[in-house]
Amino acid sequence: MKKAFGICSSLLALTLVFVSLMGVSVHAQGTEGTQDAQDGSKVVTSIFSSDGTLESAKTLKDKPKGKVDDNSVGEIILTEGQSFEFGGKVHWFGGSKVTDKGNINTFVTNDLTGRLNYGTTTFSTSFIGWSFDDKYHESSDTGYMDYVDLEYESAQSVNYDFVNLKGNKISYTFAGKKPTNDKYIYLYFHYACHGKKINGNITNNPRMGYLGYKIKVIPKPQPQPQQPKEYSAHLSYDANGGKFEGNETTFDDKAGAQTSENDNTKVRINITDKLPTRPDYKFVFWYDKDEYPNTKNAYNKDWAKTDTTRYNVPKEKRLAALEMSPSENGQTKTLTALWDKEYCLKYNADGGKTTPADLTGTFGVNLDTLQPKTDSVTINVAEAVEKDGFVFKGWKDPTADKIYQPGDELKISSNSHAITLQAVWEKKSDNVQPVPGGDHHTPADPSISDISDDSHTPAAFPWLAPNYSSNTQTQLVAEQSTNDRMNLGKQQVVKQSKKPQAGKIDNTIPKTGETDSYSTMLSALGFSIVLISVWIKRRILEASK
């Protein structure tokens, strides 16, 4: 029961809205010819001529298939109609009507005896199509009804009288609905003029063609603001290098004007909430050039959005309204925007695994002079980033052709307030391997052994242990051949930090600094021959004792 009652109530409300809107449409004002309506609806250009002939009227020879020459059609301006929302959709009804009315009393047609003048008896017409956004639609497409309502008689009696030179008028009536957003919608009609000669004979060869209108539907005029009283005052705003919405550099807030019955009472004018914008700058507050810095008064609609820690305006000086005396002609005071220049440091990791966050800020403002607090700031450059297969070499400033290391100080000036640092990478070499305890750029060479005091001597040569006296070592070296000593002297021993594994014999030969692998093998072979010859000779000496 409740559900049924709710449905009935909704239908009743919809009916009332529909009736009220239709009432507006039915009683809407009509405008004929080029007379202007009070709401702005008007006939800008009529299709009818002053002499009442078809030849002077605005007509189209061929059937239109889109937008046509604007000089060949009539022009109508309509004001939007009434609208209401129902079922999630906005519905429109026609507003005030505009009628283009005039005469087509005579026309010329081809006859067997030549071109003769006929008086119009009947003017027939029909709607054939429309065009919007350069797209043509046949009359069967009723999309035009979203914008315009049209009224016309398909057959209008003219009955031109050659004696009294009078004939009935022809008319086309239009009513605006939804605005066309500053565009024109084109409506096209077919017509046929039937007539008779001056002797009364009816022609069987009517004159036919096409005609059209371009129509713009505009929003309703906004109600004019209440006229100020005899004394009034308002504020104007100077963007001071910035711009308001609409690309304006100033804003005259007449809508915020305050009035008074006399000029002895001050009026309180609220600060506008419209703020200008300026590339690379941050808005701080409004100030009066005639008073600042004497009063130090600062103005803003919403001080909660202002960083009062950075811009240390005393609390009693943070004003959201201005008091001033009105005048008979309207007093105006101009407030000027104060700006703080911004800086920005960005990073381009160029394929790195991470990218440091952008660093932004402002140079600050001296509230005594309203000048920049500083012309430069110093920032520590971000930490290094990583990239597979590459070694990070630093951050490069392309504008200065300089490379910064992580933690370096970078100065950003007001003249160059936006900088992007580019990561510099060096590709890792294929044979570069990190060496524990050493430079990671030192190539690892497996031919280099660790020779130390506890080097592993083969068990077959116990007498070669490194505890020989210096005399014995000298004797052994002296007994080597000259060539062997030369080869041995060329060897360079490179001691690595890595110790040989316990119990493992390291039988590699130290790498020769300036020879190739063949020289190394020959040196090793010569050294082995010397050791064997010394061992044999020692055994002979021991046997002879």
C-alpha cells in the first residue's frame, strides 16, 4: 500500500512539473519578424524580402546535405527553455517563441510563352532535415528536438490579389530548448509555390525549392546584481604577474560590493576566494601597496591554507576582510598579489633501479621589503643509485656540465630554479671481478700465486725448505747458469691476500710482468732443471765425503 502511494505521489509530482512547464511554453512570448524579445530571443535575419517576391527571398536551389552558405538562410537566436531532472536525465521544454513572418506574394516560372509573373495562391512547405556539428540528418532523426521546437503550416493560403496587391503572410515559428553551446543548428525545409496568372488561370507548373534557418540557442540571461545603494565600495585585485581564470590579469569584484546609506559608515568587504596562478611561483597573500609595509596588513580568504610558519605574519595582521568608507560613485581599493618563487631539483636515474624523489621549495620572501629572502639555496645531492651491469659515476648537471657525487652541495639560483640531474653510468668490463681486500677494478689473474714464508715445498725436496742459511742460498744461486739467472731475475712475484688452502700444494709459477705465457713456461722449465742439477751435485758431494 505504501509502495503504491509512493508511486502515485511521484507521478503526481511529475505531472505538476510537466503542466507547469507546458504552461510556461504555452503562454510564452511570441516575436515576429526582427523584433527582439526581452529575454534575448530574436530574428536576426528573415528569409522574407521587403518586396514580397520569391526571387528576393533567401532560398536554396539544391537540396542541402550539410552546412550551407550562411548568407542563403535566415538566422534566429533563441533563449533556452525550461528543464527538470527525472530518472537521472534532464528534460527540456520550449521557452519563449520567435516567429519569422513575411510575404511571398509573387513568383516567376517558365511557361510556354516565356517567364511569366504569377500571384501566389498556396505556399506548401515540409521539414526535410537538419545539420549540427557539420553532420547532416534526415527529418526522421528527431535529435534536433533536443534543441529546438518548430511550428509551421504545411499548406498556407496566400491568395495574392493582383488588384489590391495584398496576400496573406507565411510564417515559421521556433522555440529554444537546450543550449547549443555557442554553435548553430541548421533546419531545412522544402517549399512549393502554387499560383495563378493575372487573368486568373491557375498554373500547373509550381515553383519549388528549399530554404533554411541557422539557429543558436543561448542560456538565459543571468539576473542582474542588485543595484547598489547611493554609497558603495568594492575591491579590485591585481595578479601582479599572474593571471586569473580566463587569462585576466585583474579582477574587479563588483559582485562583492557593499553599500551604505551614507559615506560616514565604513563597510566590511570580504576577500575574494578567486586566486590567480603564476608559473614557478607560489601565492602568499594580498596586500595594499598604499599601506604596506606601514600597516603590515595581509589579506587572504582562507589563512588555513597559508604556511604561516614560513610566512610569519602576526596573527592580528592576518585579515580576511577589509574595512573602507564607501563613496557616492563607488569607492574602489586595489589589492596586489605577493608571490614566492619556487625551485625544483629532479633526478633522472636513466634506467636505474630507483629514482630519488623530487625536491621542491621556495626562496622565501622578506616580509619587510616584500623582496626575495635569498637568490639561491644549497642542497645536498641524493645518494647513488644502482643499475645492473653499470657502475654509478655521479649526478650530472647538463646546464653546468658538472658531475656531482652523492652528498655534494648543489646551489640552485633564482635564475636557474629548475634543475634535473642526470645519472652518469660506466659499463662494467667483462673481465673486471672484485678482488677481496683490493681494488675492484684490478683484473683477477689465476696465474699469479701467493708466495709466502710457509710456501708448500714438495716432499721429494725436503732440503729445499726455506730455513737454509744465507750462505747456502747464495751458493745455490751462484751455481745456476747465466741464462737461468737472467730468466729468474725477470720474474715478479705478486703476493695476493688470499692464503692457499691447508694441505694443498700451490705449484704455480709467479707471473712474469712483461712476458707472455710461453716465456713463463720456459722459465719454469729452466728453474726445474737447475734444482735437479743442484740436488744431484749435492748427493755426489755427500757421497765423496
